[in-house]
Amino acid sequence: MVNYIDLSYFGVISIGTPPQSFKVIFDTGSANLWVPSVYCSSQPCTNHKKYNPSTSSTYRATNKYISIQYGTGSMTGFLAYDTVNVAGISDPNQIFALSTTEPSSFLYYAQFDGILGLAFPSIASGEATPVFDNMMNQGLLSQNLFSFYLSPNSQSGSVVTFGGIDESYFTGNINWVPLTSETYWQIKVDYIQVNGQTVACAQSCQAIVDTGTSLIAGPSGPIATIQSAVGVSPGISCQNVPSMPDVIIGINGVQYTLSSSAYILERYGGQQCSSGFQAMNLPTNAGDLWILGDVFMREYYSIFDRGNNRVGLAKAVQFP
């Protein structure tokens, strides 16, 4: 996968026969596969690759239309079937969406073409079977899990592995965390601490592990408390980063440490710094949802185990 300035991670898949290639975000926070199509006239479709069904011998149309809303954009389109190739795995009869509108300036500037959702079928728009489910249903995987290593500091080397765990990307034990909901990859966070004091999730909280979100997001009140505790409000001097305290996230009996170099994002060779914590209110029946995005996942190799409905976390290797 390509690491685009630590803000997004994407890789290349192909759709159709002969294959048409697209850059997609492998997104554990959504469940649909979609790419721009030749039927789309929105501005984001003018500067991205567009899927052309008329050139694929394995394309099958449907008459089902869908719309998907993301945190930073949206799309509408229709569903169809074709062969999808991901990480060397040929996935025939995969349902996916061809975009017809992409009303978002975010998508215009995006470095990727589309999104490949890796969450559960229960949140898929149009009741579309997600790519990973289709692979499982057809017995295409040696294990029904996938795993991510996200490289830091805009480095190359980020990897998503379908059907396996690559032990060269982590050290120590894997902490297997049971899911609390089979929608997103949702788990329980026991607490968030700074300098030995609990600053958020004192009575635990629900969080999703999400490759498609750049930062760590949570309700505005607790996020403000964290920012204050680590000393980033209102602004951040890059010179102060080495002396800022660790943030510790307790999950399933294990403490996950984020040093200041992990949760402060440096730009332009250390000339500009910003916080890796973001206020975002996502109310659910189980309370406000937190998002453990790329800021967390760069530090911890993450395994998404559909066979046992759990997430595995282990300390990521820091390559020189």
C-alpha cells in the first residue's frame, strides 16, 4: 500500500476482464466496494480512473441503486457484478458499485479512486456482499482474517495481508480483543490515561478500529480534556513535542502507549505540528463511539479476524 503523507493508505486492485486497475482505500470503517465509472460526470470523476463495463466480458448489471455517506464525502451509483482481483486473489462474481455522482471536493483531491470496505455486511449499503465475505464464502482464503501494517512518517512499506498474519511486522504477543458489535470492527476501551490520570473513558467506552480515519476521534468534551492534559491547546510548538507525555489506552487488560511522536503529526520537516486527536461526535445506543484510526494503527499491527469475531493487536515493528 502507499502511505500518502500519513493521512491515507491505499493500494491497487483490478476489476473486470481484462483487468481495469484502481487505487482504493482498504477501509475497515465501511463495507462497500465502489469505484468511479464512465457514467459519472461529477468533478471528482474527471481526474480519477473510471470503470468502463462495456470493455469487461465478465460484467453483469443489476437495476439496484445505492448511495453511501462517509465522514468526508458521499457517492451515489448502481450495483453490478464483476471479477475483482485483490492482493493476488481472484474474487469472481463480486458485487460492487459504479459511481454516478461524487458530490465532494474531498474526493476530487483524493489520491485514491474508490473505496474497498472491510467492515461487516450488516452496514453495507444496498445489502451488497462485501469483498472479504465473498472471498470467505468461496473458500478463497487460508484463514478468514486480514491484517494491516501501516508505516509511519510517510515511509513506504505499508501492507494489507488477506488470509494471513505476517509476523515480520510485529513484536511480542497478540492481544485478542473480542468484538462488541458486528457492524464496524467495534471493541471496548477500558480507559484513556495521561500522567497516571484517567482523562477519558473512565467507565469504559466503545471504539472502532478504522483504517479509513486518519486520526483518533472521540466526543468533543473528552477530546478537549486529552488535548489539555498533553498540552496542545490552543496550538502546538514542534519544539515541545519531545517533552509531551504519553497517552495510554487500556484495551482488554493491555496498556497501549502512544508517545508524543505518535500522536503529534509533524509536517514540512518539523516546521508545523498538529494534534492526532480529533473531536467527532458519533452517538450510538452504546454511547458515543471513539475511532482508533491511523494514528493508533501505525503503532500497533492490527488483525481483523472474521472467523472468531475479534481484533488482534501487537506492537508494530519500527523499521529504520
